[in-house]
Amino acid sequence: MSAVTVLMLMTACKGDLLDMTPYDSISSGSMWATENLADKGVLGVYASLRTDFGGLYPYNYDQFAVSTTSRNSAPALLRGTCTSSDGNFSSAWRELYEGISRANDALANLSKAPLSASKLARLTAETKFLRAWYYYNLNVLFRGVPLYLEPTELDGYTKARNTTDEVWKAILSDLNDCIAETNLPNKYAAGNGDYGRVTKGAAYTLRGKVYMWLKDYAKAEADFRAVGDCGYSLFTGSYKQLFKEANEQSSEMIFSVQCYGLSGYGNDMSFRYGSRSSYGSCWNNYYPSADFVDSYQMQNGKEFNWDDFLPGYSSMTPAARSVYFLRDNMTASEKASLAAKGADMTKYLPTGNEARIKAVYANRDPRLTASIITPYTEYLGANGATDMTFTLRWPYRSDINDPHDIRTDTNAFYYYLYRKFVAEGASEIPNRAYSPIDIPVFRYADVLLLLAEALNEQGKTTEAITYVNKVRARAGVAQLNSNEYTQVSGQSDLRNRIQNERRWEFNGEGVTYFDELRWGTWQAKKFYSGAGLKQIWGLTTEAYSYMGQYCETWAIPATECEMNTNLVQNTGWIN
């Protein structure tokens, strides 16, 4: 357990630190009187990472990305019915400003505590990074928010919005101070008692991301190179193992939200991404998008095409081609039921249907099956406290009787399921609601692909390819320019390849929604014709509807506009 986690546990009973209301002060007259209290005050700033939009639950962002879809009812922003009263807008605003309020209070008061000069400098740098992180999220989502850089009483939150550029400038100022601080270490080694705290590597990463938004690619390039100089590198094991507790402090993890297997201090990613066959009987609130799964290339870099495996597949109706996903040896009643739903049963193979569809997912980019459960692949789940192997079959029969089908909340539908962040067996996590696996915020793979993007945007396409290939090599897919399918034809082609590489590498991690907004690709990639929640064979169960370009900037929450009349709403939104 890291020092960050220990201190958070120590402060769990301090309601004024961890359960404060938005914008309230985390200090009192004696809050900063001792070194111990100062430590707890800074940990109060870290605690805002453990919120939905602060960093703990990336599915809150990823549900808007290309890789993930939401169960039952998609967010109003995707259904085309969103208003400025949407709960996502108000939650993000409240949680991120709460972190900023805590940071401002710490920065104003840390010098009052009896700290050594070196510790004061380090804690100040950590706090400035955290403030920059919370403002970064706000600025990406709302594009210009009020800047509060000093402690403010609840009735003092009346500023008008600063411009997007002014907020970027304030963020850069904080990050410049972090990077210039000699007492802030480049990196903490795995097992170090301070692992989980802010490092210079994290500050370089975040500053580089800001420069990417500003399209200052030369400065971004320099920062991303500096991250490697700080000692970070790609995890050398398999992609799947990177997201296990044993490797949560690998050299790839630059900054992560610290989790511990105790109620209130873990994460519920397994709960939300898992299935009823996962330990604790999880809810699978989020699914990998069926269209996104189709985007994964073959292992040799060739574009995936259903018709290469099942000739005529793409010309069939989604209902008709569901036949290819049926289990072997179906009963007469099952056959009749599925035929009535439109399955073309003339193409059914009673003893070879499973093997035929399973072959579609063989020899694909290994990140696909490492992070997503595909048809007729096995998953090590749990039956109570007993390990049990399940298989994603259709139609579902039973998870209790052999051969043990994966059970979900939606057995009447056939969706892809996540493996990433989901518990395997009955012993990997103590409880479905508090997994001990740290949640990555920045990974070195993120840095390498951003470095490649920054180089390519400067016309350094040949050099950029080498950094993309580092990530592809770890993934186990063909290197760019290694065969006929991976030849890079120029800057534009590599730009598209890098964007896809980021989508595949960071599926389910909450990274690529920000990417799509920055690239200006969100509409095309999330709201194309026929987009929505789909069963594996492409039958839409809930359609998406694009509201207009204005929805790519979140609305200032209606409640905030009511409390602060100086706030001007973003264009297109109505209070």
C-alpha cells in the first residue's frame, strides 16, 4: 500500500477532509499547525482524484468514446436529448472545482506548517499539478471556465468565465512550476512508500497534452521525450497482464489513482465492466462497441473484413446473419425461436457453428481478445467463492449447469463484454465494489503515441513511425512498413493510423473521448449512420443522435448559471 493510500485511510474518519461539500474550505484555524495535518490537507487534494470525473471511474468519459457503449439507456448526450441540466455536466463541474478549492486552500496555507524547505517545495509542486489536472479536465469539457487561484468562500464564486486560452495559460504556469521544482522527483520506483504521488514525469506528460491541444507540437515533442528521460518505459509483459494488480506499479504507469481493497478506497471497474459470472455477480453497465470491435485489424496489419471469413456476410440483414453466432447442437425450439427473429437458418452448422465464428477472432490484433470477451472464448469467472470457466455462447442457457454460459444482465441480447479491469476467478478482488487495482491516468504508451503524433504533425513522419512501432511490438502486431498491409503512404495516412492505434490501445480507459474532441473526429466516429448500441452481429438496440457541433462543448450546468449570473452559457445550449 502506498503512502498516498495510507494517508487517505488515516483521514477516512475526518469528514472535513474527505466528505466536504463543494467549494467549502478544507482548512480551519489550526488545520496547518503541524506537519501531520499539512500532509492530510494535501491528501485532501489527492482525494478529489477518487471521484467520477476526477480520475477514479474512466467509464464516465469512455461511454462517450468510440470503444464503449452504455447499457439500457445511453447518456442523453448520445441520444440527442441532452439539456444543460444533465447530471454529467453538474457532477464534473462540482467534483473538479472541489479539487481546485482544496488545492487553492493548500497552496495558501502550506507555508504556515512547520515543514522543511524541501518538503514544502515538493508538496507545493504536487498540489499545483493536481490543480492543473482538475482545470485541464474542465477546460477540455467546457472550453473556458472561471479561474479561481486563491481560496474563495462559497458566496465568492461569482466570477465570469475566463477564455479557453487563459485557462490553458494558468495550467501551463502551474506545470512549469512543477517541472522547475528540483525537490519533485522524476519518478518513484515500484514499492517506494511515496509511490502514487505526483512526479515530474506526470507533469511533463500533462504539459505535453496541453501543448497538443494548443497544436504547439515542437514543445509537446520535447515534453514527451522528457518523460522517457525520467525513467518510464513500456511494460514488457503481455498487454492483458498490464492491468493486473501485480503490475500496477510497472515502469509504464506514470500516474494512477491509488486503490486498495477496502470499502471506499478501491474502484468498481470490475463491477461496471464485468458480468453476472464475475466474482460478486457484476452488472456489465458498459459494453465494448460492436463496430469498434470490427475495427481491430488482423495481426499482420490487414484490415478486417467479415466477408473474408463469411462470404456475403455484409450484404445480409443483421437479423439474418445472427445465424453465424449460434451455439452448436441447438434444440428444435431454439432453432424455431431464432428463425422467427430473422436468423437465416439455412446457413446453420449444427456441429461447426461455434468453430466457424471463433475463427473470425483468431489472428486479430491481440489487444482485442486481451481486453474483450469475444464469441465462444472462455472467461475465468466465479461461482460464489469457486473459480469457474464460462464461455460467451448464444443463445444463453445456464451458468450453473455444464457447459456454463456467461450470464449477464441482458441475456436476451448478445453483446461483447470487457475483460480489461474485470476480475478473474474468485480471489483477484475482495469485493466487486472495491477492486484494489490502481486506475491508470497516464501510461507510457500514451506518451509514445502522442510523441509519434507530435512528430508526424511536424512532418517528421519517418521518425514518428518508430514510436508507433514500439507500442505495436508490445501488442504483438505487425510493425508499420513491414509488409504490404502496413505500408505508410504519408503524413495523412500515419495520422489516421495513430488515431486508430490510440483507440485500440486505450479502449475502456477514458482516454480517447478527449482525443476525439481534440482531433475533431467525435461526430464522424460516434454518430455515423447506424451508430448505437448493437448486438454482436450489428442489430441496433439503441440508436445515437447527434445534436449538432455545439454539443462537443459541454453546457455550463444550469444550476451553476442560476447561482452565478456572471456565467455565460456555451453557444447552442439553453439554461
